[in-house]
Amino acid sequence: MKNVLLLSVLGICIILSFASIVYPCEWCFVTASKENYYYIDSENLKVSGKEITFWILKQDIETGKVLLQKKFIMNCEDEITAVRDVKHFGLTDTILDAILYDDNFEWVDIPDNSKMQVFEQVLCLDGKPRANTKEYLQKPFAKK
């Protein structure tokens, strides 16, 4: 039931992102691979100094199924990131497992030409978290 609701919200967000009027969207499309769409949760962004904490959702393009959600922390100035939490979803849309890293996470460099670099470009500006990230996420990012 939750997945049906989430997919409905995602579908509405995608449709509304192409409208000329800007509408709020919780899970906003950012980028895609050959097999998956990637979204950011615009409502739960947390900024602390030069760091921003955010959730990413990975969705199978063919089935529309949500595969996982990951919570990241990103240091915009140092261009590094770390995974904070991970939720894997099963065939029945239930959480198969969840990993909570608390304070035991490892910072890594953001690789050039990676999906994470795309998220960095959306979330960071001039070495700091983007001031208008929620509004910036409302602009339509073209699906490829």
C-alpha cells in the first residue's frame, strides 16, 4: 500500500514537473541510468554549516518498483560524501533490511562523472549547500 502511494506521488511529481507552474514535490527526479531513476527527498534536507544530509530513492525504470533508499551526508566544501542509512525493498514493497550507520560512517571523495557528482551539483553551490535547494529541485530535470 505504501509503495502504491509512493509511486502515485512520484508519478504526480513527474507529471507536474513538466507543467509551466511550479508545484511542490517531495521526491524530485534528479538523474537516471539505463535501468533506474534517482530522486532526492526535497522535504527532508538538513543543512549544517558546509554539510547537507539528504535521502536518495532508486526506482526501477521498467517496473516502477522502489529498490532502495539511501541517506547521505555531503560536505560541499571538501567534495566528500558518506552513506548514513540504507533501506532495501523486496518484491512485496516491504523493507528487506535496513542499515543504520549512526556515527560509524566513512567519508569518501565524490568521483568525477558519477551519479553522486550530479547530486553534488544539485545540492551544492560554491562549496556550500545551495541556499534554494528545495526550489531548485522543482525545475524539471530531463529524463534520458
